[in-house]
Amino acid sequence: MTSKFATLKLSMICTMGLVASAIIPTAGAAGVPYQAEATLATAVQSAADKDVDGVTWHCEGDKCVGKAERRNSLDSYMKECRKVAASLGKLTRFYSRGREMNRSDLENCNRAAVP
């Protein structure tokens, strides 16, 4: 049996969590620069820059680095990878949002990328 005090205490903790999440900005909104990395299956002949959904990707050889001052996107990690692969070419590595894409997801990303 739960006491009224315990129920009230739990309600207050949940409310405080909701308020804190509304007040504390996300990384993109806080002005933290966005950075991602990708490795191309086929190297570029010369250094090139390309804009992909508001992120500037700079590629040299088979290495590409994506940077943006701010990036507010509701895209999933997979959708982000697909956009990069569609624009830059088949990827052998994708790193973004502090995560390295595993081999299986990377294969799905490349397969689903539409140039």
C-alpha cells in the first residue's frame, strides 16, 4: 500500500525532472559546435567541401569531417548517415553525436542512401 506522502513525493520529483528538462537547453541549442566524421569507400581526387543539411563537410582523400556552429535536427542517427552517404558517396565509417556506427547499421545506411 502506498502512502499519500510517498505518492506526493514521487509526483514532486517527476515534476522537477520535467521542469529541469524544459529549462536546460540541448547541446545544439546551447551553441555547442557540431562535429561528425566519415570515411569514404572511394577517396576524393582533391579536397572538397559540401553542405549536407546545414553541415559543412570537408573531405580530403577518404576522410571527411562535418562541422556546423549549431545543428538542431530531429533526424535520427541513421537518417543523418543516409543523407551524408547520399551526398558524399558510400561510407566505410560514420561517427556522430558521440557514437560510432556499427558495420551492420553502416551497410543499411549505404543501401538506403539515395543520391
